[in-house]
Amino acid sequence: MRRLVALALTLSLAAGPAVGRDRLSGRIACAGGDTMAPLMQRWGEAFHARHPAVTVGIDPQARLAADGFRALIAGQADCVTFVREPFPSEEAAFRARFGHPPLLVPVAGGSFATRGGTHAIAVYVNAANPIAGLTLAQLDAAFSAAPRRGAPKPALTWGELGLAGTWAGRPVRLYGMLAHRASGDPPGVVNFVQRRVLLGAPFRADVAEQVDRPGEQALATIVRKVAEDPGGLGYSGFGYAARGARAVPIAESDHDPYVAGSPQTVADGRYPLSRRIYILVDRAPGQPLPAPLNAFLRYALSPAGQAAIAADAEGFLPLTAAEAAAARRSLQ
């Protein structure tokens, strides 16, 4: 990962009638995931000529969202760049420290298929498997130890996921990443799947967990294992596609159409397992953010700020207009 470059950039923004252009002043201290550093730098540079009394500094020692989060808890940062969703342990630590939940502001979309980055999640089956697609409820039934989307029990066979004939009695064999690292927290991909698909429930104990090995990442191994196993089902990324396995279309519910993952459906948010990247801040309920921080976030969510994302080497994507508008409303 690239090392963060320390920023001491002059920032500005016309923040609306309540904050005049010449009244913004202060310093915003940020820390977190270093894959966001180039984007943060572009946003910072766009402010540079407008409000010389406001600076944004990014901690060059922080490389991970967890680093930035610890700095915020310690009172050493005002915002944290998150290239994943917060872990439950982080949300609990934030509540214990501040007495309320954090404000998590989506500022960009994850990539379609950047290996090693924050990318959309693909669900793979063996190429011989005839299933047309899967709903989030079916994925919950397959992977969850205690399904929360309506299934009475975990789905153990492909017949329980809708296949008939010779496939009906074939066991569903699951492949995934380690559910918990040595820290006790899951990898970011696992955290996303658990929150988005399983609604926070635990994974089944029989998921065959894959780990990074010399020459092969865990997400690549998952796809390879599914390609070797006719009954296989696993989650990974579109950048790890391999012969013998195919990514299936996903539907939000039984009443929604299946959507195949593609650069377009991920960019426009139609693909249900698209990801987001965030900036996390502390804002007490009913209280405004400090004016410089509010202005910085509003610039990131403005058309100009979102246009800057197009040049990002990580493949991050602009939010849709509706998503950006909703994020701006969350700052009010």
C-alpha cells in the first residue's frame, strides 16, 4: 500500500448563507486508509486557493482505517477515512467513548473489480451449476447459521435454493474467508457480507475458510475451489474470475430482478453487492459539525468533488446523484 503523504492544504468552500466565505478557519485532522490518500489530496487541493485560514492534515503514519479510528477515539483526529464498513467492535468502542453512534458519510463507491481494493462482491457457483441467480435471502439461507431473511433454517442442498432434478439433493458446499482474524475482527470483505447479506448473523461453521498463501490470495482460492467443486458456492470479487466458475446475478428480494455485476451496474448502484467508501466523524445528535469539517465533507459530495473521483487509481466510483444528495442531507 502507498504511504500517506502528509497534507497541510488550504481548503475552502462556499458553505451556504450560514457560513460566509471569509469566516471559515481552523484545522481538520484526518487519518485512516491509505488507499484514499490520493483522493483526499485532490479534494484538499481543490480547496487550497479559497480559504487560506482552513487546513486539512492527514496523518502520514496511519495506513489503515483502524489506525485512524484509534486516533479519533484518542482525540487526535477529526475524521477517519474508511475503505470498509466499521467493525461491530469499533461501533461499540465509539459508543462507549462518545455516548452515541458515529456519523458514517459515504463519499464514493467502491470499484467494480480492483484486486486488493474495496470492490463489489461477486458470488460464484461452479460453471456446471444451472442456477439462474440468487436472492439475498437465498444467500442468507446458504451462509448463515441463523438466517434472518425469512428462511426457517439454513439451506443445505441446492434443491433448497431452487434447483430440481439431479441437482436437488446435491449438498451446498461453502467457501469463504476467515471469519475472524487474530484481532477478533473479520476481514473487510467478510464484515460486508455479514452485515449486508446475513444482517449481522454468524456464518455457518462448515464454511471452508481460505487464507492468503504465497502466490495466491484467499479470494482467488475461493473461486478456484468453487471451480473444482460442482456443489460449490463462494463469495469473492469480479477481478478473481477463473475458468470453471461463474458469477451469478443477484436480486435484492424475490420481487426484484436479478442484476449481473458489471462496471455499469456497480457504478449506478443497481448491483446489490456494490461497496462504498466513507469518512467517519463524531457528531452528537442534534448538534452541527464544526463548520470547516462540514464544508470539507460537502465539497467531497459536491459535483466537483465527485468528478475528482474519476481519476482515482483504486477504481473508486462517484456516488449516484441520489446517493450524494442523501449523504449531504445527513450532514444537516
